Amino acid sequence: MSEHTHLAQPDGLAGLTERERQTLALIAEGLSNKLIARQLGISDGTVKVHVRHLLCKLSLHSRLELAAWAYRCGGNLEVPAQGPQALPVSPPGLGNLLDDLPLMVYRCRNDPQWSMAYVSAGCLELTGYSAAQLLGGGGLTYSSLIHPGDRRHVWSSVQRGLQEVRAFSFGYRLLCADGSERVVEERGCGIYADNGEVLGLEGVVMAR
């Protein structure tokens, strides 16, 4: 997509409230709902309501898609300090847009293999492996794609983030299907039960 191309905005898209814009900005930074609630001084339930409203207003279908959209905006995501303003969003077919980018949205277990429960189709562009392969087809694990020299760094960075109940962000090398190495950046956070137990991870892996 050219830098001069403007993303379409659905007719009648309501402006985001100040709290919704704040929530979106914190999602862009990789914060979990629990951390967003703490940052804004509101309850977890209120954050979930804001997330539902964002999904509706931005025509997205899951928090993973919302996080991917926010991550992709990166430094270009502008959050006005005052006054409602509709943010530019992609037209219907966001999934197709993400699939064509070297970017993988994921949800996985917190185990040494990083056992995937969900990966977006963009993993093919990023790694050369299909979503079916990364979901366990043929015995392939995501851990096996991480350069051996970086696996300890990846594990320790994630565990440190989980222990401190914060988002994690770090870079490492991936071993692609064609034998090449690719430097990527991963940004994600833990998925927690009400009692604080770590249920898994979700986030995005992007080419640098």
C-alpha cells in the first residue's frame, strides 16, 4: 500500500470517546486489560466494555485483530487529548490486509514449544510456514523456528513480563522455511485468569 493511500472509513462511524482513545493507545503499547485498568484507574469490566465498543466502531471482530491494527499503526497512531474524533480504519477485509503483511498475530500456551492455539495467515509471509503447520501440523513448533542462539532470550523475556504482569517487547531471529534468517520484533502480553493464573499469551510478531 502506498504511503499516499488513504484507508476508507465506513459511513456513519461514530467518534471514539476519550476513554476509548486512551484504551486504544494503551492496547497499541501492548498492555493487557488488567494493566489498562490499573493505568486508567477503572475496573477490568469497564475496560472490556471499552474494548467491545472499539471493536464495533472499528468494524473488527476480536481483541487480537484490534491489537494487530493498533500495533501496525505504531507511532502513526494519534490519540487526541481532547474531543471525540473518528480514527481512520481499514475497510472490510482487515483479515485479508493482515494476511498479506509480514506480520503474525498469535495466541499460544506458555510452554517451551510455544504451542499455538491461533495464528493469523500472515505467518506464511513472515516465516514461509502456513498457519496449519504452525498449529501443530507435521510436528513443527514455533520454538523450532527461533534461532537457537535466541531461544533462551525469548523465554526469559516472556517469563519476566509475566512475572511482572506487564507487556513484553523484544527482538530475535527466525529461521524461515527457505533457510533464511529474519529479524523480527515480538510484542505481547499474558492472558490471566481472575486468580492471576497465566492461561496463555497473545500478541504479534512483525518483521523489522
